[in-house]
Amino acid sequence: MIVESSQYRPPWYLPGPDLQSIAPQVARRLPSVAYRRQRITTADGDFLDLDWSEIGGQRLAIIAHGMAGHSRRPYVLGMVAAFNRAGWDAMAWNMRGCSEEPNRMPGFYHAGLTDDLAAVVAAARERGACAIALVGFSLGGSLILKYLGERGDRAPICAAIGFSVPFDLADSAAQLHRRRNAFYLRRFLRRFRASVRAKAAAMPGAIDATGVERIRDLHAFDARYTAPLHGFDSVEEYWRINSCVDYLPGIAVPALVVNGRNDPFLGPRCYPIAQIRDLPAVYLEMPQGGGHVGFPARGGRCWSEHRAVEFAVANAQGDWR
């Protein structure tokens, strides 16, 4: 279903997608969040670090960060604090290799590792929360939608919310490689190269960092590392199989996606209006502004936090319309 009108309006003093993307990450006063870390072991012997912010709530929000992110990114901390204020416990999970130490396996996280999210949800269910909502940013949002589409009505989730979701990975990669996005691309690649060097130092012989500094685009990185390390024949196969747009018809729980129309990372195929229009459980909201994982609002908070809590609470109570 398409949400025909959005209540979001960016502040007048933050015009354009870049200010709306960057300002919430560098200029806001971060909320105080006290995490308790839990490490779980995955089925293949790797590990995931889960950071819990517990206030004794009966409901739980699980937060998934975006590409090159982690549980202490400003957008994650803001969302954790927002759910805590609403009376929910929150847990932000770090994808493989995104906490303070390299993961155990040669491969890193990638857009299709929904078994990892399933392990996180299983760990959360052991605590006995009466309702669990998933919130994901960018790549984390894509992973959540793929997970829900694969599991259908077997997903033990009351609601899901994604912001700035790259429905089509190839389309988003092409957009990120536009000249206007060179600043963002350099930052992503710098973090990826650092991860490769750390993994090569920790696991000599398992991964080769020789010449990694010469990688200048996502296609080259995924061709050398992501695709072969995870059993894909090519980058194109990796992007195609793990794009969440093809999993949308299988989603059976209420899922809201908010993609700003001025998002600098999303191309036209990341606004799949035709595919979503007749789906009963998936809602696509497209405000005119917001940037990428931004959605700044006055008062030092982000509108995305309000929207996520609103949608989760409504569906936990069963009264979303």
C-alpha cells in the first residue's frame, strides 16, 4: 500500500539532501544510552554482539544499523532512546565484523545474511517479550524486509519499520557512484578497506589485503571479497539474489518503509510503487525530504524516531489502520 501523504517536513534551515543526511549524524546532542552487551554464537561458529538498553519493558525493538555502521551510530542511539522513552526495551545488534573485533569467519556481513537476523530474534524471544518490532536503516532495513519475506506468517514479529531502504542493490550502488556522492563513497570504502586489513591481520592466509587500497568502487570490492567469500558467482548475482524487492510479496506482518524522495543513495528502482501498491502488509511512505537516514526535526531529534515508535505501538496494540 502507498501512504499517499507524509507528515514529515524538514526544517527550513536544513535544505537539500546532504544537509538533511549529515546534520543528524554530526550536529545533534546524542542521548545517553547504557548498553549491556550479549554475545551469541551463530550456527556456523561465528558470533554476533547484541547491545541491550533495558528499562523493564514488556515490548522490544530490535534495531539494525546500515552499511559500515554499528550500534553506537547516532541514528541507532536516537532510535534506541526513542523506544526507551515509549516504554519499550531496545536492542541494537552489530552485524558480523561491526563491533570492536573482527568476526571469526573469513566472510563479513552482507545484505542477505537473514539467518543472522533470525538468530538475533531467537535470542530476543528467550527474554519473553510480548511483542517484538524490527527497525532497520538502509542496508539493515533491506535485510529486515528480506527476512520477513522469506518467513511469511512464521515471523514472530508484530511490526517492522525501515528507513532509506535500497530495495534494489544494483540500483543503489549505481546511485552511490554518481559524482555527487563521491564524498560518501570514499567514506564507505575507507571503512571497508580498514575491515579487510584487520581481518587479514587476524586471519593470515584466509583473506588477502594486498592491493586493497586500490579499490575505488563497490563493484570491485564486492567482486574481490563479498561475492566469492559468500559463495556467489558474481557481483551481479549477489546484488540480484539479495535485493529485498523480490521478497516483498511474502511479507505477512505490517511493514512500513520510509524513503525520502531526495535520498542521494536511492535510484528509481528503490521506489517500487507498482510492486507495493496492492500488497496488504507493506506500506511505502515517500516524503519529499529527509535525505539518507536523516529525517531531522526541530529540537535535536529525528522525525524517523517518532514515526517508528508510532507505527510499532499501533501494531503491537493491533489497531493500525
